[in-house]
Amino acid sequence: MRKLNSKEMALLSKLLEIANIEADVQNLEVSEMNDGGMGSLAIGSNYESRMLGREVAEYSFNDLDGMHISATLNIDRDNQLYEIDIFKADFSPTLCLK
């Protein structure tokens, strides 16, 4: 578990704004998900024991190589922040979060 870096914090802040959700991003703990380097993050130390609820925000942008990236904020079944799911169209590692 670790704190968000500045790029991840900016992305999560954008997603929270889109979802109209307030959260203390400074103190969130995350862990990297096994997604081939695209950048998805599990939120919270108890991630494995919770269940996916629903998507609450989506933000799209292009990576430095021009490839489309979709970042989705998901909450769990108890309406708590669950994960940031990042998908890059060609499945390659993300070069830069925006």
C-alpha cells in the first residue's frame, strides 16, 4: 500500500469532480493492480474483501504516444471508493496520466 503520487492524485480529483463526490485524496492508500502497466489502482487496504459496486465517473484522454486512455472511477457495494480502472486502447503501459 502507498499514497497516491501527484499525477494519480490529479486524475482521481478530476474523476471525483465528475462524479460529484468529496473525498480526502491526500490520505488514500492504493495498490497497483496487475494490468500490464496501464496504471489501474485498488483503493484501500481491504480492497480484496469488498465487491465492485458501480462506475461513477469516466474520463478520457490521449497518452503521449497518441493512444486513447479511459480512466474509470468505481465504488464498491457500500458506496466507498473502490478502484481507478485505467484502460489503454492498445493494452500497452501508460506513459503519462493526465
